[in-house]
Amino acid sequence: MNFQRINALTKKELKKTFREPAILFVIFLFPLVFVLTFGASFGGLGGSQPVYNIGVVNMDSGGLSQAFIEALSNTTLLNVHVYADNQTAQNDLSQGKIQAAIIIPADFSQSLASYYAAPNKPSSWVNATVLLYLDKGSVVATQAVPPIIQNVLAAFLNQKAPPSPVNVQIASLIETKPVSAFEFMAPGMFTFASIFLIMMVAQSFTQDRENGMLKRIRTTPITPAEFMASQVLAYMLIAPNSSGACFRCCLFAGL
Amino acid sequence: MGEFAIVMENVVKCFEDVVAVDGVSLKVAQGELFGLLGPNGAGKTTTVNMLCGLLKPTSGFVSVGGYDVQKENVKVKGLIGVCPQETAVYPYLTGAENVELFGNLYALDEDTLRYRRDMLLEKLGLTHDAHRKVEKYSGGMKRRLSIVLALIHNPQIIFLDEPTVGMDPQSRRAVWDFMRELKKEGKTIFLTTHYMEEAESLCDRVGIIDHGRLIALDTPKNMISQNRVGNLEEVFIKLTGRRIREEI
């Protein structure tokens, strides 16, 4: 392996990328068009918000729990089904009919009443725990539902910040580590980069073959391994830029 | 290197049912300027491609610089400089960048590369345009640059495949002078052309190839006198019964 040769060909390939308008289009403009078209077709861009089906099991006989269920029903994001017992709700959850099940505990109303009586005195509150079961198969539901419930509860309590007498606890054995924008988009970006790489390398080869450059390079002492290494190196540098452009477009489009 | 720079012995090259080169044998001495003449499709480029190791002969033996082209391909590549028939230069690089790229492919050190780049661009009249992108060059300038790329590493054996096609007469003369200069430096030059005038004025010996067969091999003077004609063009007409076609 002679690095002088590899370096020279890699530089040449990079210069080509940034000097040829057609290639610049493929790297920077195509991702933008792709993301915007794809986003408009399938994403939340300008479309309606998704609605989650959730089941509610009310163990509390007080009026405040009914008011809380109404508050949940009033959000446009949730479609609330009331269940008489936990078992039926769990069955529907496992069958995918609902994406989450909320268990309102027996002391829910009492807890809220204690809070309303002395909002600034946490020591006098009766603490209660709302249990939340989530559909493990739905990544979106596990990410989206808990914050919605928290927000509805906070609004219901007229509360701007914790502490709260009612905790929302996730009962399922699933990890609810928040997924970053990068983690959410990375698989798509990597797929895009691979497709892009194949397309670009093939195009580069065909072009060089057509105009006789490949033949000319074959008359020099460069080995096939050195030639391939230069191509791989160049496109390893180009592909992240294209993916980065695509990623920025995704963020911009709010996907 | 041995006595002969280039040796071909009974070389045949077939492409499926077409015989492109049919039993060609020739020897080119060191320091000789040899011209291979023939119309388009006669087998000139196929012959050059076999000599450069780009094509494998169907049968026969080819050696360049004393090395078997098939077995010692890497050594041969270090010795030769090839200017192909196509104007193979990168259009998106500048003239100087093209030259530097090829210098690096031959692993030249920085000083040598800079010296040879400037010297060759100067000799072929490209210094002024060295930092312009090649896509802005005229056809003749691209061909001259193609010659520079072939010579950047100071090769001992040079293959020029129709180097002056499409050049204006002035550029052509300049390239001819340059070839004579290379010959003076002791380089072996294997030139293919279908310009009879070019072969007549430059070459020590010429071979005439038609339909893949080498039909004559001698000095231009001998060929003309033996056939009792006025020039090489008439030699070709006499030998093949037809006029050489010139298609660009």
C-alpha cells in the first residue's frame, strides 16, 4: 500500500464532489427534497396529530377521579376507554387494542383533596400513585404517552412544577429512556448513506470507465487495493456530510 | 533492459469471433522511434493495449523493457508512459492538478514532481493555462495535457496512441518537435498514427498494420524506394489497394 497514491486519488475524488454541480445536488439538495417529500407524505409535517388509545381503570369512587378522566378525554391526543377492572384492560393492552392502561388508585380523590386544601404544604398531602402500563411493542406510545398523562395531571392540579401529591409510575418492565432526535433518525440516515454511497461509487466508476480514465489509471503502478482504498476513504468522508445534511433537513422539517 | 525495448512474437488477439491482431511479430530497439500505421480498426490500439498490459493476448509473447508483460506487469508499468487514444484527463481538475495526481500515482517526490510538472507544461505550451480547469481547455490543449500526464515520471518507454488527432497544424508541429527531443534523450517511443506525414517525418522505422496483420516493416525511406512511390501514403495504397481512411 502506497499512501501517496491513495491520498492523491482520495483528494481527486473529494475535489470532484465539490466541483461538479450534479454531485453537489445529489449530496445536499437531494436530501432536502427527499426529506421534505417524505415528511409531507408520512410525517407530522402539516398533517394531523396521532391519537393514542388508552384504557383507564378507576379504583376511586370520588368525584375528582371522574373529573380527571374527563380531562384525559378532552385532550385531542388521547382516545379514552374506561374499563371496570385491571384484567380486562391488561388483556386489551396485550392484544394491541389500547396502547396504554392507566390505573387510578382508590386514594386518588383523597390525595387531590389534601393537595387542594393546602397546596403549599406537602407534608399534609396524602400521596397516591397512578400506575401506567404501556404497550412494549409501540416505541411511539412508550415515548409519547407518559408525558401526555403527566401534562394532563399537571394541568388538572393547576400546577406549574413538581412536587405533586400524585406520582405517575410506569408499571411495565420497559425502559423508557427518552430517544434523542439522533437516535430516532439514525437508522434512516445510515440507510440513506448506504444507498447514496452505492450510487455515487457506481457513478464515479462508470464515468471514469466511459472517458478512459480507468484505463489510463490501470497503466500506472497503482494496485487495485490502493485504488479501492482511495474510493472507500473518499466516500467515507463524503457520506457523513450527506447524512448530516439529511439530518439537518429532518430537524428543520420537524420530523 | 536487454537489446530490445519492445518484443512481440506471433501475437494474436481475438474478441469473440473477431481477430483484432493476427500473428504480429516485431522488435523495437532501445531509443528507437517506431511508428505503427494503419487505418481505424486495423488493430493499432489493441496492439498498444497488449503492450501496456491492459489486454491479455490470446496467444503469443509480449515483452517490454525486458520484462514479460503478463508475468511482470508491475515492473513494466513503472517503465512505461502511456498516452491513450481517448483524451483521458479529469475535466474538473486544473491542468496542474491532473499532472500532480499522475505524478503522485508514480510516487514521485515533491521536488521532482514540481520540477517535471513545470518543465513539461512549459514545453507543451500549457504553463499559462495550468491553473484553469481542464473542462475549459480546447481539444488540442487537452491532448497536449494528456501527453504531459504520460511523461510526468520520465518513463524510458513511451506509448503514444494517435497523440496528434484533432490538433491544429501548429500544435502538431510542436508535439513532433517534442517527440524528436524525447528521442534525443534516448527514450524509446512507440507511436501509432494514421497520419502518414507524421510517420514519415518522425519515425526511424514504421510498421503498417491492416486487418490485424503486419503487412510491412521497414524504415520509411526503404519502404518508399522499394515500392517505387513518392510517399508513405502511396506505399499504403500499393500494399492494401486502398486509401487510408481518416476519421476523427
